[in-house]
Amino acid sequence: IENCLNATELEDIYLPYKPKRKTKATVAIEKGLEPLAQLLFGQSQPVSDEQIAAYISEQVKDNAEALQGARDIIAEWISESEQARTAVRAIFQDTSTISARVLTTKKESEEAQKYRDYFEFKEPLADCPSHRLLAIRRGEKEGFLIMDIGIEKESAISELKNVFVKTSDRAGEQVALATEDAYSRLLKPAIETEFRMSSKTAADEEAIRVFAENLRQLLLASPLGSKRVLAIDPGFRTGCKVVCLDESGAFLKYTTIFPHPPQNDWSGAAATLKELVSRYEIEAIGYGNGTASKETEKLVRGIDFGKPVSIFMVNESGASIYSASEVAREEFPDEDVTVRGAISIGRRLLDPLSELVKIDAKSIGVGQYQHDVNQNRLKDSLDNVVQSCVNYVGVDVNTASKHLLTYVSGLTATTAKNIVEYRNKNGAFKRRDE
């Protein structure tokens, strides 16, 4: 125990002493077959039929049953041996393959087709990228695939026999049979479970790392700065929602235009946008990258506003989550969710960081398999990224929202709320000690 360097090693040492459920070995021990198992496992002397027959009782009817019970006990000893587990684990580490196959009953179903790349799949586990492993695991969870992590059975059993089989007589034969049973029934399932867990953890970490990196880049995107913005949330049937915001992101005006099918009011939409740009002295236009995005860009770029107006595409992932959130209801209690969504698009253009911190980072949609990875690890990682970005950039205490202030190191939700309330009551902070 003193020399253990990791938890797995310690678990292996503890395993023989660990309280266990009823097993084949415990049943055989209850029948009094442990001395026979010790005799066979020792392989120090020939074992005769008479010696085996000594263990026949009411519970053990013949020599074959006595040997079977002894093999069950030996198999458990081998499976709990630190040496055996280390040997099998090393083979898994070096040569294990991951394979997947489709459940025959589900092969023709439409839902299963998204996993068709894995209907007959096999590759070394070490070469399997995280996204592929997570996809196979999701297919297994949804009941379309069967996943297996395994090694070449013969080489593993041969390695174990080299350690435990010392003679070629009857005792050696029984230990050899017990070794095969120990591997197939006990060792392989246990070590496979270990590798399923460790490979899942590694895949989770990689997926979370990519998610966190993508989130960091999105949060640290350059802000447009203090400009008056017109934001468009594009759509076909329900029209494009249009809002105008001032330099600080305050809401000025909302309207809807219908340039796309089925209404096709292209000229009316263009006239409305031109009039809004003029009336509210708009300097930049941002449009969402969702449905009807390309068509809306074509409309906006085709209008002569009579002055330079910058046009930007804005990532609208999570805007609908924000528009229905408590934060949005607090900010715009009198506005519809569609209006809040368009305002969010405009504010993302002005200052991505300040706007995106209002949404749960998982809803921004910049990662893969986010519902399959460890949710606590994902949340911690993304929260750390948001906090890191906010503190890297800094905030203006006189304009930052309550939500943004909560991510500043040293401030709690209560302190952030108090700062905003003080600011609303007394005006801007003039000195640090305030």
C-alpha cells in the first residue's frame, strides 16, 4: 500500500478483501472445496482421483463437480490477482480495439441510419477520436448499436497461463481451464469496464476542451463599439423582426418586414429599412445567421442608404433561449419574445461578451455531443471560461449589467445587484472607494 502510485493499483491490492456478492467461488467454498482448490493451484504434487473423491458430500455429488467448484475458486483467485490484472490491463492499453455493430432488429429503421457509419465498425481504441467514441456511445445508449472494447483472447490467455500454469499434469490442466474461465468470465468484463470508463473520460475531456476553446473565441470576438445598430432576426413565413438600438444598446424601435416568401414584399421591406436607418441615424446593421439569413443579406446589401452603413452577420445561437429567460423578462417585461431575440442579436454585435454572459454557456451551441459528456465537468469548464474572459477584458462598473458583474472575481450575485441599485439611485461611480 505504501508503494502504490495510483488508485487503480490500490484497488487491485484491496480487491481480494473487498466484501462481495454471492459468486460461484463463494458457493464452492461453502461446499468445502477450498482445500482442493489450494491443492490444485499449488501444482506441487500429482492429484489422484482418491484425493478428489475425499471432497464428495451431500452438496458435491461426484469428482467432476468437485473439480468444477475448485476451478471456480481458482478462477476468482486469478481474477483478483494484482499480477493478472496488470498483465491484462497492459494488453488492453497496447492492443485494444473498439468495435460497433448494429442491432439486427433496428438495422432498417430510419432513426438508426444516422449511425450507419458504425453498423460494421472496428479500429484501435488508441486511434479513436473523441467525437467518434461519443457518437458510438450515443448510438448504444439509444439502442441502435452494440459497442465492445476487446483484445485478442488467445494472447491474453496465453500470457496468463505463462504466469499461473506451472505443470502439464492434472493439476496444471485444471489451472489452465480455470485461467481461461477467469479471463472470459471475470477479467475481460472488469478490465473492459475500466477502459470504457477511462476512454469516456478522455473523450469527455477532449470534447469539453474544444467546447471551451470555441466559447472563448466567441466571447472574445471584437466588439463593434459605440454605434447605433439596426438588428434583423430573419424569417420566412413570420417575417423578419427588426429592432433599432442606440450606442449603449438601449431599445429604440421594433417593426416586422416581409421580404421573403410567401409575402414577397421586397420593395416595402427595403423602403422600411431605409427609413429606419435615416430616422435613427443607424451606423451598422447586423442580421442573424439562422433561417433566411442569406436572403436577408441579399436584401440589405442591395439597398442604397445614401451613406456608409456596415453590414455584419451575427451568430444567433442561443438567442431564443435568452428571449424566453428570466434575464430577458427582467430587462424587457413589456416586449414579446421575438423582439427580445432581435435585441439580443443587435447587442451581440455591439458587445458579444456582455450579451452572451446572459445565456447559459451550454445553449450557445459551439460544441459537439454536449449532452453526452459529464455535465458537471462541462458546466465547471464553461463557467471558468466565461469568468476568465470577463476578467481578462474587464468591465465598466458604470454600464455593466448585473449579470455581467457577477462574473467579476470577488463579486457575488448580491454584490452585483447592490452595485446596480446604488448606480441607479446615486448615478455613476466617481471614485474606486465608493
